[in-house]
Amino acid sequence: MRKLMLVSLAVVLPALSFMGCSSKAKDEQIASLQSQLTETRQKLTDAQDQNQRADARMRQMQTDLDSLATLENMVVEMKQHFTVLRVQDQLMFSSGVARINKNGKHLLEQVAQILNRYPEYEIRVEGHTDNKQIKPEFRDKYASNWELSTARATNVVHYLTDHLGVDPARLSAVGEGEHQPIASNDTRQGRAENRRVEFLIAPKLPEKVIGEQQQQDQGEQIVP
């Protein structure tokens, strides 16, 4: 509503200023307004073109991920504004450990090839477990599922950056433990589905200069 009122003022105030102006001054103001309108239309066209290109890039990335997931028994789906690549833990890790196995390294090589094609996307790597407690022989290293899931996510991020050339500025690692299940932990199959690593992929958010944001906020405060 504020933005609508501001836009209305931006249109009405120049129009009111016509009153009492000479014919030449009015012509100059009309020319200025026409120039602003042309510039605004061009900005809108550019923004629409940019959105179309971004949508095409996203569709292509999802196609690439779908192809890989079909070959390697993984899952691709949408979650809120993320594209999610889901990998079951047995494809990357032995039970109760966070060290990536040989097959997991092979999978990550293929994942990295796709991620490196789309540098405009950020990736959050999440580790997940079932609700079974850590076995006693592993508790000296992983006190709980929090530590295990975090260590797995961190090791995946390290391998992507240290060995496969993924920009570390694009990556983050999160350990969710047992607290974000996607299936029932009451069955063996459900627990197997819950033990997973997920890659949550989304476009980078545009950065705003602090001064520009403050000016925008102050401008919006003009109208209560």
C-alpha cells in the first residue's frame, strides 16, 4: 500500500507542477516525464528478460540433477524455494562414521560437475540421521546424532571445496540430527530414508548496499 501511494505521489506531483508554468516549461516537463517513462519501461523489459533467463537456467539445472539422480539412485524435489538433491547415507558413508567412502566421492564428483556449471546458486548441505542412538563404540567421537550429522555435512563441504573446485563462498554445512525426519522411524525402511544428506540449492540473494536500503526505508516512511 505504501509503495502504491508513493508511486501515485511520483505521478501526481509532477502533474500539479504544470500549474502556473510557461508553455516552454510544460513542454520540457512533458519531455522529461516521457523520458522517465521510457527508462522505466526499459528497466521492466530488462527485468523480465533477466527473470526468463534465470527460469531457463533453473530448469536446465533441475534437468541435469534429475538425470544424475536417475543414474545414481538419488532423489530431486522442490522444498519451498530450494531445489533439493537427496542422497541416502549408505551411498556415501559406512554406518556410524562421517568419513566419505569411495562411492560417495564418486557421487560428489558428479554433483560438483553440475554445481560448477551454475555458479549463481548457493548450496546448503544438510546431514540427517534416524532416531537410533550412537553405538557405544562410536560415542567417544560422536556423542549424539547432532555431532554425526554435522560431521557428515562438514566433510561433504570440505570434499567439494578441497578436491572438486566448488567455491566455498557458495556453501554451508548444517547438522539436523534426527529432528527433520521424512519417514517414520518405527520401521527399518523409514529409518533408512531418514539417514541422508541433502543438498539445498537456491539462487543467491541480491546484495543491497546499506545506504540504498536506508534511503528506501526513509522514503517509505514519508507516507504513514
